[in-house]
Amino acid sequence: MDDKLDAIFSALADPTRRAILGRLAKGKATVAELADPFALSQPAISKHLKVLEQAGLIRSGREANSRPRVLEPAALKTIADWMADYRRFWDQSFDRLDDYLSKVQGYEND
């Protein structure tokens, strides 16, 4: 699981790849469609797509003459599950901080 998370977060570290994922969140797209908003060559976009595919974030489909890319929700669920543990930690920490601040403010009002 750690290797998978490392690959996912490494892929997400690049703003171009995050933008590609944002575009794919709206639906499937060809390499040309994904390359359109960027000042990058098609080979450069293809390298980004390869990183995203290797991380399991996207996959290639097959339609007639093209291979549109689509989001792979399982990888996003992996991230969400990993983050859920930290969310619980921070929620509990903030709850303890709220309790402490309430106590301190109560002492100041006495």
C-alpha cells in the first residue's frame, strides 16, 4: 500500500498532471484534447499520462481509432481512505484543543 500511495502522491505532485486529472473528472478525453490547454508537445503530455497510468490514477479506453483516457476511481479512493485516518486524528486533536480553550476561558472569566 505504501508503494501505491508513493506513486499516487508523486504523480499528483506535478501541477500539469493535477490539471489533467481535473479535466478527466469531467469525462473521458483523447491525448489531443488533454494536450490542448497546455503549451506542451504531445510527447510531453504522453509522458505525463504514462505517470498517471502507472500510478493507477487513469486508464486508457478503446474507441474506434482512439484511446481516450478516463479517471480510475479506485486510486482516488485509496487516497481518501489514507486521508481519513489523518482526518480522525486532526478532528480529535481539535476537539481536545476546543475543550482546553473552553477551560482556559472559563478560568479567565472567574
